[in-house]
Amino acid sequence: MALVQSFSANWKKAIEELNREVLLSFPSLVTGQSLLQLALAQLVQYYNRFHKLCTSNAKAELVNIHMLMVEMKKYKSNF
């Protein structure tokens, strides 16, 4: 339950930090964005697996997957 609460409280900041770190680490925008999208896709896969393992009480506290996806779309490039 503590893991669910921690994730729910920090997921947006963590995605922002991931975006910042990738952009700083990879000077090529194309490479950086590709890697960021791969990391975010992996996050969604693990989140779905985690959701399936949680109890119904924990699931009620989890962030809706659609909210997670909407937030991730903000970091998708258009080039």
C-alpha cells in the first residue's frame, strides 16, 4: 500500500525528471525523444502488470492509466 501511495504522489514529478535527464544526457533530440518514448512505453507496460497484482483496495488508490497516458503525451515530440 505504501508503494501505491508513493507512486500516486510522485509519478508526475518522476516523468518530468525523466524527460529532463534524457534531454540533458542526449544532445540529439531525435535520439533523446526516441529513448524517452521507449522508457515511457516500458513504464506503461510495468504499470499495467503492477495494476493486475494489486488488491482491489490498492487499485482504488492507483492513478488511472488514462491519466498516466495523457500526461505522457505531453512529452511526445512532433518532429
